[in-house]
Amino acid sequence: MPGSVWAFVLQMELGRKQGLGRAQVFVASLVSTGITVGASLVVGALALPALGEQQPPLRWLYILLPVVLLAMHPRVVTFLVDLVLRIFRREPLPTPIKAKTMVHSFILGVGMYAFFGVHLWLLSSHEAGLSPATLFFLTGALALGMTTGVVAFLLPAGIGAREAIVGLALASVMSVGAATAIALLSRLLFTVADLLCVGVAFLSVKRKQLGERD
């Protein structure tokens, strides 16, 4: 299977073990991915003018933006979710998805990329300084890199595609060697953070199971 598909499969299996239907988890993952792609394209506009001059193909990503924003309309996303559930031979949603839910999710997606940008900004501060302009640029670059990783779904978690965009952005404010090292270090820290979150979730579930047995 393509690299990024494994994430959906794993989420479905983990959800099943917690009593959730595979179709339910799959649909939630798809909607979440669509929202985060839309948020990343909006945030990525902070870096697109500069990166687009160096890598014009990046501009083609913005063909996705109107499609994603349209799909985020409550009526459209409810229709698409019901369609997927129908394909899985499951019951449709009992109530339509609310606009407030989509707006809140989108705002949280933008906030997520803002924190990711601070992460990259602090990593590169020794070489590039801590100017607000650098913060906005690197935040946008990391968001674009993550969207590129989603599009390059054959790669596990977009590995390589994201680092190429982030490294290109960093190379405009520091040496190529330092940019490459920081891009790889960023990926490593993301991986460590993912594993820590998995560990916390695992311990939380085990603690709940032990509590139910008592």
C-alpha cells in the first residue's frame, strides 16, 4: 500500500479496538485531513511568494484550495461523509455536520501550523535569528511542506517531500548544510513527539482498562 495509506489503516484498527467502527474512523480521518490541508494552504500563503519563485510547481498546490474550502461547507461535507458511509454500507449521519464544528476545526488547524512554525523558528534561531518576518516565512514554508507531503502520498508521512520544501526555505536564510541539518532535525523531533503522544495515549488506555477491572 502507498506510504500514507498505512496511517489510515492504523487509525481504523486502533479505533476498532476501542469500539469504534472502521468506517467511522476512516471518515473522521478523511475530514480531518481535508481541514488540515485547507489550513496549511492558507498559512502557506505566507511563504508562497518567495518559494514560488524558486519552485513554481508549488503554486499548483493552490488549485486544491477552492476545492478544499468548498468541501468544508457543512452541506457538502455532510453529503460526502454520507456517501462514504453508504459505500461502506453504514448508516448515514444522524444529524448534519454543523458550520460551527467546521470553523472551530479549521481555526485549530491554523493554530497547529502556527505552533509548528514556532518550532522551526526556534530551531533555526541560531543561524537565522528571531525576527518576526522569519517566523512568518518559516511557518508558511513548513505548512507548504506538509501539504506537499500529503500530496506525495506514496511516501510514508510525506518523508523527503516535506524536508525538501523546508530545506529550500531554510537555505534562503542560512547555509545549505545548516538548512539540511535543521530540516532533518525537525523531522526527528516530530517523530519523537509522535511516539511520546502514542505512549501517553497507550498508558491512558491501560490505566482506564485497569480502573474498569477494579
